[in-house]
Amino acid sequence: QLQLQESGSGLVKPSQTLSLTCAVSGDSISSGTYSWSWIRQPPGKGLEWIGYIYHSGSTYYNPSLESRVTISVDKSKNQFSLKLNSVTAADTAVYYCARASRLGRGYYFDYWGQGSLVTVSS
Amino acid sequence: EIVMTQSPATLSVSPGERATLSCRASQSVSSNLAWYQQKPGQAPRLLIFGAFTRATGVPARFSGSGSGTEFTLTISSLQSEDFVVYYCQQYNNWITFGQGSRLEIK
């Protein structure tokens, strides 16, 4: 059974960098069929896709966040990571990692981590 | 960016009845649409992909339909655990989600 687990700092100061890691178990992140994604949800609000990465290392980011986001993969540890720089209070959210399966032109999310709340505050 | 608009924002239905939730895309997304269910304090759960294909383990009372710009999630014979929030997501052009629809007990 595939499982994803987020970890990282729960409190980040404004203007600093948010860093999260997603550990994957039950499947190899090197599997060519899937991509690996980050999605966030501000408290009480809807879902926003941040970006995804293929096992090859190719990345695709939400244009609205692209200038501040980096997603990377560590195949030796079977995990992938998110860095979001220059954070503000608007970046306060629950951050989910997810596996994305391809169908047609894009990806839907079939497995999700439990989520990690990150608060941006001084 | 493709904007996904869900309606209604909140739907009041009695247990055992049928619920119909709508999702409209600002431009055609073909059948590249998924539906998710989110319970309080939990991650979203995939219900439907490809507009009408149920994900593994999803009860048959959940069904999806539509293509292009108009989509529907129907839940027949509502159970108590179904009164939560539902999101649609298009993956035809990048990825965007609807704002969500909440099912509440009438």
C-alpha cells in the first residue's frame, strides 16, 4: 500500500524559505508511470496545485508560484521535496504531497499524504 | 488559467436522497476532470477521474458525468459519511481546482 508522509518546519518567518519533504513508501519514486506533486490548502479555503516532478527530475510549476518554487527528488531516499522562498502570511496553509497518475492530457491525484500545516509568522 | 466553478456552494439534502453537484469549466477540458471528497481534518480522497471512472474502492453510489465544460457528480442514496466537501479538478491545461461544494444534512 502506497503511503506518503510530509515532514518539515511548521513555523516559518516572513521572507524566509519554507521547506518540506515527502517520504514515499510502498512504491519506487523512480517508477516512470507517475509524477509526484505538492498541493496546498489555506485554512478554511480550497486547494491550490503547486507543482510536480517526474522521476527524471523534470519539473512543472503553477505559473502563479513558479518564481518562488523548487521541487526536487532524491531517488536514493525515495523522497521528494518542496522549497518555497520569500514566504508571506498568504503562504500559510496545509501542504499536501501526492502521487499523480496520468490520463489524457494531464494528471489527477490518487494518493495523498496526511498534510503538514505550515504557518508563516514572525 | 482555466477557472473551475462549482455549484452550489452548499447543498442541503436529507439522508437517503440523491445529491447532484455541478462543476463548470471556463473553457473545454474534454474529459480531463477528477472529483475529490474531503472530510474534516483529512486529505482529499480521489472519487472520480476521466470525468466518469470511479477510483478503486469508491462505492457505486458515486457517479460522474459530463464533458467539455459541464460536469456533474451524483451521489445516490446519501449516507451520513457523505456530508462533507467535494472538489472538482481539471487537468487538461495545467491543474486547477474548483472552490468546493459542501453537502449538509437537511
